Amino acid sequence: MAQIRANNEYYETHGLVTSDGAPVTTQNPLPVTIGSDNITITGDVNIVDTVSVNSTPEDPVHNHITEVGTSGILTTDYLPIGGEVTLVDGNGDPYTVLNPVPVAQLPTPLGELYSFNNFATNVHRGWTLSDTLIPLLTVRTKSSANSTTSILSYSIISNGANSSVIGYVWLEDATITGTVPGWTTLNTEAEYRVYTDAYQSNTPNGFTGGIRRHSGADVGKVSGTGTDISSVLLTASPQNELTLCLVRLDSATKIDVWFSIDTGILEV
């Protein structure tokens, strides 16, 4: 207790000291322990030094990883998961990788599957090709889509069976020439169109430009899976397209083909 003088009068004041008798000051603050009652803090709070938070297995403190990435100041491109990790994609197929898990190895969540074909179109005839490379069909994601489309597999077979050799090319963002048909809605996210063939006096569509993403040839049939073309993801913005072009390599005689395209909607 101390005395101070103000207006020629004396007053008594009280001072606080810590357990060791030192006065409480800004440099020597009073130690405070917060109990189990709820504490509400309004306004900004500045915390200096290290903060320790205790928890139990029954009521753990949740930690959120926000530092994974390679942009800006981030330099960690993997998820720090310990031990062996088994991931399962939308088809139920497992992915087994070892720690650490690179972001590029994480499977893309696969949503709905959709297929289209020409089995019911021009029955007994199919889509006619010749010895000139012409576009068969194009697939793209709708501009209004909220997801991404991928071609998972494709199959083409001719009525020449084992006697015909078919060449094929997948083009990204080719420009189609001639009278271009409208788009057919495949689902809420994707659409496709099939071009004019070389049947009899038809003038088939042509193409210019485009990036050749995959090509090959086979006898009697053409088939492929995601290893050769599904890495080209069809997005809504920017909106890109994949066009399949066909040619007969062993003869100038026109032949008919039937096709089936399987697509998957990738969740984002």
C-alpha cells in the first residue's frame, strides 16, 4: 500500500505483487489461468510465442492441411501420409502407393458413365469410310457443365471383318469443314456429333488443324482404352473437343463401320 498526493490531499492506493513479491507491471505481468468456463473474446487477439493445445484421443484437436501445393510460397507437392495407403476410385478399383503420395498419383474421382453408338443407325450398313481420312465424330463437354468429360474406351469394327485395315486418328480441337451437324446431348455434362460419311454420293466432312493426340491401325477392328486417349480431359472452360477420324488403308473400296464410345464424367 502506498500514499499519493493530489489537490493537497493524501490518498492510499493498493499495488499487486506476484508470489515472489515482485510488483506487477507491463514487463512483469500477473499470471492468469483460464478455467473450464466458456470464454468469449471480441475483437482482435495477438498471441506471442508458442501456443500449446492439449487434447485426448476421444476428443482430438483437428488439424487441416493447407500447405500442400507448388504455387506461390508452397513447395510441397505431396500429402504427408504415413505408411502404405490404399485408394479406391469410383469403379472400386484400388490404387496402392507408398508414402509419400504425390498429388499427380491421386485418382480422379469418377462419376457417371455414358455411352453412345450407331448400332441403331443405318442398320446393316453402318457409317461408310473410304481411303481418305475423314472425321467420324466429335465429343466435348458442354459449356454449361460443372464437371469434366473423359473418353474411357472406344471400339470400331467394319463389315470387312479381317479383310480390311482401318487407320484412325484422335485430334484435339480440329476445325471441321463442310456442312456441320448439330450437337446431340449425351447427358447433362457432355455432347457429341456424328459427321457425314462417304456412302454413295455423299460428300463427307473434312477437317483442318487439330493436335494429333493418338493414332493407330488395325485389321478389321479398332479398340482402345484410357491409356491412349483419356488423358486428354474435355473441360467446359476452356472448351476443347476430341475428334475421331477414320481411313481405309488397304483398298480404295468403301466399307462400313460400327462404333461405340464410352465416356466418364469426372467429378470436380
